[in-house]
Amino acid sequence: MSKSALITGVTGQDGAYLAEYLLKKGYVVHGIKRRSSMFNTERIDHLYQDPHVEKRNFILHYGDLTDSMNITKIIQECQPDEIYNLAAMSHVKVSFDTPEYTANADGIGTLRILEAVRLLGLTQKSRIYQASTSELYGLVQEVPQTEKTPFYPRSPYGVAKLYAYWITINYREAYGLHASNGILFNHESPIRGETFVTRKISRAMAKISLGMQDCLYMGNLSSRRDWGHAKDYIKAMYLILQQDKPDDYVIATGVTTSIREFIHKTFAAAGMEISFAGENENETGNIVNVDDKLFREKVGPEFIDAVKKRITDDPVMVRIDRNYFRPTEVDLLIGDSTKARTKLGWIPKYDLNGLIEDMITSDINMMKKENHIKNGGFRTFNYFE
Ligand code: NAP
Ligand code: G4F
């Protein structure tokens, strides 16, 4: 018989990739989606199955991690072999605006799942993956960060996830649940939420290259992140739940890069060289050169004259906006995933350049489509961050 999995946060970046991955492995996948006033299933539309189809293997349930009864009812109905708890208010900056909600969804939400499994008598059946995070390290106490590095979270998000991390371990030790934490460092993709920094940069670069946007406004350019590809990271989640014993694992590339360097690399991948000048809030990123061949190949020959003109006429493509700064920042993340590589056999396929290539190819295509629709006189969406 097929294994079954329940994914909370199935409409998010990781949920979408994981659902696709498990379906390919023959799982019956249940996903929890939130009620919203508009469709919120764009990332999983390609997996959707009409409810009238018999023997569906991808089934969506309305739910919310802040609703205990709802979560308990869904777990009771699905009786899943594996639960991947990916749902969260996952934006660090927004968690300063909604700290109580973040604690409820990201912290107590995890408790609701663990307690439901216990109360339903599923402790021996349902294995649980908890989406823990490198944000736990916050003000880092050790470089690089391992499973043994002490935590020091720096945001309401990080603190809520700290509770979720420990309650997962507590239920494992107290009740014998197969419950594990994946301490995942930042992972990105073409379907990354548009307000996270990598996607914001990739989208803006695409729009700027096509003449659809003048400037990218950014916060702290000096913080450093260990960025991997979400497609690699969801495989680690799966591997963690296939182990005989539950345990906690760092999942990371071991390479750290500043936001400034990420901007430079992203623009360079499309043939635009950005040079930074000035300090603090007056720092700017200016276009200083265009690689003719690369730009024509990645963006298109029809856009090159306008971009070259900017070198002399209007070179500033990146500016600082204080509104994007955080009350407390996580300055440096770099993970040591030796344990995962040794015990799980987890090996990521993408490096940072491969990730950037994947993201810009997708965003340039998307923005070209938008441009085409707009030039055809039709309404396009105007999303700002
Ligand atoms: P994401 O794209 O923001 O997706 C979050 C998902 O959670 C969405 O499906 C969202 O639904 C859902 N959700 C939010 N609040 C909810 C609630 N109260 N009840 C039920 N569902 C709720 O996040 P992601 O990047 O895929 O990350 C997945 C998980 O890994 C999150 O827990 C995140 O905190 C954690 N994590 C992420 C990273 C990373 O770099 N991506 C690193 C470490 C840990 P809507 O679509 O309706 O908003
Ligand atoms: O892309 P970010 O918003 O991701 P952050 O804060 O590292 O959190 C992400 O990774 C965590 C894992 O470590 C996850 F747990 C979490 O759910 C989320 O997926 O910001 C990255 C860095 C920060 O230092 C931020 O200050 O980029 C800096 N930054 C500079 N300008 C900006 C901006 N971040 C955003 N979102 N927008 C900016 O304009």
C-alpha cells in the first residue's frame, strides 16, 4: 500500500516542491491550505486533482495551524505515515509586526500537531518533520553553525521557532514520537516568496533589464546568508523521516555570501556589472558595464541599447531604504551539514551560481511575458515590496 504524507504549508515554496517529490515517489499526499479571499494555490496548480476524480493521490484540506480542532480532525482523517510541518508565518521582518500571531502559528502550531498525534494514538504511526531554521542561531555563537551550536534567536520568528524546536524534542523524549528537526539554512528557488531578499533581487533585476523598473530599494546589504536551492532541501526533509531513529540535522551548503555580493552576482548573470559606492544609507549600486553577448543571450538584443545608455545617463540601479532594516539583525549564517551528509547521504546538486541561474531565467521569462501583455494594452499586476 502507498505511504501517505500530510504537508502543512503545502501552498508555500517548500510545500509545493515536497508535494511534487512525494507524489513522484508514489505517496498519497494530503496538504493543508488556508482559506483566502483569492486563489492561493498557484504553486501547486500543476498537481491539482479534481475532487470528483476517483482514487485521488493529492488531496487538499482547509485548515490553519492556529486551530487545534481543525488540525486534530485533519490528522484523524488522514492517519498519515509522515507529517511535514512546513506551515509558518515565515517572514522574519513581518514577525516584528505580528509577533503574537507568529508565536501562535509558528510556536504553538507545532505543539498542536504533536499533541494531536499523541491524543489520536498515532505516536507509533506518524513520523513528524519540524521545519526548524538557521534563524535559531541569530547572534551566532560559533562559526560555522552545527547541531551543537547554542541558539540565540533575534526575532519573534526565531523565538517562536525556538519553542517549536524544543517542543518537538520534548515530545520525542517524553512520548517516543518519531519527531525530528531539520535546521535548514536559507533556501531559495524560482517560486520563492517575492518579498524574500533573493527573489526580490532576481525579480527587480529582470524588470530593470527590460526597462520596466528603474531602481531596486534594499535594506541591510552586509548581512551574509548560506543559500541553497529548495529542490535540494526538500530531499533532506524526506531523508530525515526515512531514518530508523528521529534526530536533528543542519542542512546547509557551507558557503556564505553577503546580500551585496548576491546583487552583484544576480545582475552579472544577465550581463550587467554593478559597482557599489558610498556608505550606509547613501550607498548605491551603479551599472558600470554591460557584457554585450551575455545580455543579448539572457535578456534579448532589443533591450541592450537602453541598458547601455544607463551607464552614462542614469547609472544608479540600487539604493538603500531604511524601512527594510530590522530592529535586530542576523549578521552571519554559515552551516556545517557534515552530519546530514554523512548520516543521510544528503548531497546538494545546486551551488549558488546554479541557483541564481535558475531564478533569473525564470524571472526574466516571467517579466517578458508581463511586458508583452502590458505592451499589448492589457492590465498587468503591479506588485511592490
Ligand atoms: P513559505 O513559502 O512562506 O510558505 C509558508 C506556508 O505556510 C504557506 O503555505 C502558508 O500559506 C502557510 N501558512 C502560514 N501561516 C499558516 C497558518 N497559520 N496555518 C496554516 N498554514 C499557514 O515558506 P517556505 O519558504 O516554504 O518555508 C517552509 C517552512 O520552512 C516554514 O516553516 C519556514 O519557516 C521554514 N524555513 C524556511 C527556510 C527558507 O529559507 N525557505 C529556512 C528554514 C526554515 P499561504 O500560502 O496561504 O500563505
Ligand atoms: O530573505 P530574507 O528576508 O530571509 P531571512 O530573514 O534570512 O529569513 C529566511 O531564512 C530563514 C532561514 O535562515 C527562514 F527561517 C525564514 O523563514 C526565511 O525564509 O532576508 C535575508 C537578509 C536579511 O539579513 C535582511 O535584512 O537580507 C536582508 N535584506 C536586505 N534588504 C533584505 C532586504 N531582506 C528582505 N526580505 N528585503 C529587503 O529589501
